[in-house]
Amino acid sequence: MIRNRMLAFALLFAATPSFAQEGATNRPTNAEMTAIFNADQKDRQGPVIDGNTVGQKDDVRRKRTQALLDADALHSGDDFYRAAFVFQHGGTPDDYLKAHLLATIAIARGKAEATWIAAATLDRYLQAIGKPQILGTQFRVGSDGRATQEPFDRSLGSDSLRAALGVPPLAKQEERRAELEKEARPKPVNMPVPSLQRLAPAPLARTFTATAQPVRCRPIPASETLLGRARLRWIVVGEIHGTTETPDAFGDLVCLASASKPVTVAVEQATSEQPAIDEFIGSDGGPEATTRFLSSRIWTQTVKDGRSSEAYFRLFKRLRELRSAGRISRVVAFQPLYNPGPGGFNSGHYENALAASLLGRSPKGTRVLVLVGNVHAMRVPPVWAKPPYLPMAGYLPAGETVNLDARWNGGSYWACTSDTDCGPQAAPPPPTKLPRGITMDAPDGPFTGALNLGVEVTASPPQRQTAQ
């Protein structure tokens, strides 16, 4: 019953003639709202879209649109239609819900074309709160190049109801999904590996020695085949920061990889924090050592993404235990101090710096397990990168490297959408849920394979200064 009422609300203004008739009266159109909408659309045209810049402009446009709403300055169906698009490009469930409300008002005031945006904003809102979309307007292409509409409850609405809202039928949606997936497949890019830049000196990681001791490791199916490769030196795990489960699974992989010989672990933390990391990894893990470690910039910086999370702190504690057991020789922080220069941030330049730091700070002759953001972990240029650039993992020796994408079965993760707005975000599930284990991808894909977590992930909030 609740589900049917939800769909009825979405269709209400599209299906009730008396509301559409209200639009027959002449209502003035707000010129500023028209200009805001035109700027919103213009920023999304062209082959290259700078997400960071557009996002900042979107914030300004939403604030100004809200001011117009508060001043009761929007009156026509066109006004509310345009305002709906502006809020649809927000970043929170409330933005999407407001966009849906504005779209239904637009329909009530005679803007029949607003039926599609009413449908799209409802779907977007539902997925943002962890529920399945019901009409099929939302598509997402994952870092593995697979396109999906999930979560999607296809049974709730028929194709005739979709047609009433200007939404394509399921068969056409599947064609579109397949097209997006085809477009997302990596195109061979004849890109020579650039020379590595020279970086400013940074504190080197301490080398630890201890007698190896037996440690119980949680198994990861198919890991034994991967770890048995004699020439394998680099194992790179790419994650979307902010889950509880990925750092845990990475710790399991480190435990398994160090069964026969100590390994080096490299983490995407600032090189300036190497002394704090060394001190904690080499400590007894007691209250005094923990308090000192939690006072480092890793945990006290203003913007706390998933690398400052409770789960990441647990990973450090586990690495300390593995070091104590003689299983880890070094824990290397490799995020360099990066100065964008007068030209601004350059993704290719930054990836080169990451690679130079990782290669320069990791000891030769040891197996290195790396935990890093999943774009940095790609071995080929991202399909959306214009102009193309080589991610960090693309600089590592191909014959000695495996890069794995940490993949979930849905859930949530902790992320910051701005310097002040951080919190749980919905993690869309894949088309097919996979059990825990390691699988291999297509040879030409951005990743060698996947570290499948096998569960719905949970958001890991920032670690507090007092450990629990």
C-alpha cells in the first residue's frame, strides 16, 4: 500500500487535469531564474566537464534559486521547471526531494514537459536514501566500466506508467544501459609512461625486524592463486574511501600475503605523517602510544574523509600487531606534499607525483601491498579523462603488478561533498552481487581484477581523538 501511494504521488500532477488547467492563466516568468537555468545547462555541454568547478557553481546556483523561492519570486511553470533542474544537480536527498516538489508544481502550472524531471528526481531521491528507484531514470557507470541502474524495483511501475511520465520502457532502458557500458570500455591509448618527477625530501619509513610468529588470517577465496605468483611484487587495492569493510579486507590480504616472508605496506597518507606512523607501528599499542598517534594530522585535519575513519584506525592497529609478529617490515606513507603551482591542480601531474613517491619510498626486493583511492589504482587512463592522463598504478611494472578494485554489494560509505558537508553516502549495488573473494577482469580493463568484499558495506565515521 505504501509503495502504491508513493507512485501515486509521483504521478499525481501528471494525471490530474484540474492541476494542468491552472497553467492556462498567464503567469510571468522570472528572467533571473531563466539565466540561472541556462548557465546550469551550459556548464554541462561540451566534451570536457570539470566536476569540481561545476559543483562549486551548482552550490551558488542552488543558493540563489532558494533565495528566489523564499522571496516568492517564481510564478510560472517554466520557473519551477528550471528550479527543479537546479536542485536535481545538488548532492543531498533533500535537494532531490525539493527538486521533485518543484517539478510537480511546474506540471500543476501547465509545464507538461516537467513530467520527466518529476520522475527523475523521485528516482534520484529514492536511491540517495538507500531505496531502489522505481521508474528507471538513473544510470551509473562504475570504476570497472559496468553500467547499472541498481537498485531498481522494476515491478512497481508498468511501461504504460513510465510512458505517462516521458520515461522510456524497460527494453529501451536496457539498450541505453548497454550503450553506456560500451562507451565506458577503455579505449587503447598509446600513451608513453612519462618520466617520474623529483620530489622534495620526506621522512623515510622505519624498517622493523622481528621473529615471525604464527598469525590467524581470515581467508579470502582465490587469494592463494594470486599470492603464489613468483614475480608479483606490487598488489594495489583501490577503494572508495570511507567504508568499514575495505580496510578490514585489506588487512586480511596483508595477513595472508605475509605468511612466508615479511611484506611492506603502503598507505595513502601524507608523507609528513611518517614519523607518527612509525612511532605507533613500532610501539606496544598501549594507551600512551595510541593517544600520541591520535594527535597526528591524520586524525585532526579539518576535512576528514575515509582515510581518517574508525576503520582506518583499526587497520593501523592491525598493522601494528602484524609488525609485532614479524609479518611487516615497513608501513610507508606515500601521499606527497603537492603544490599545484600557478596553473592549478593537474590530475596527470599529481598521479605522477604519487607514483614517484610510492616507487621511491618502497624498499626494493620486497612485496608491497598498497591501499589507495580507486582512480589512482587504475592502470590505464580513465575513460572520462580529457585530456587523458596515466593514473598512479600505470607507472608500476606491468609484469610485477596486480591492481584490484575493492567492490561492494551496496550499502553506504562516508564521504565529504564539500569542506563542511561530510556524512554517509549511498553505495549503489552492482547488477550481480558477488561473494567474498578475488576475481579477474578483462585483460584490457582499468583493473586486473577485484577484491570482492561480499557484503553490503557500512559507512565508517571519523575516528575520535579518544580510542574506544
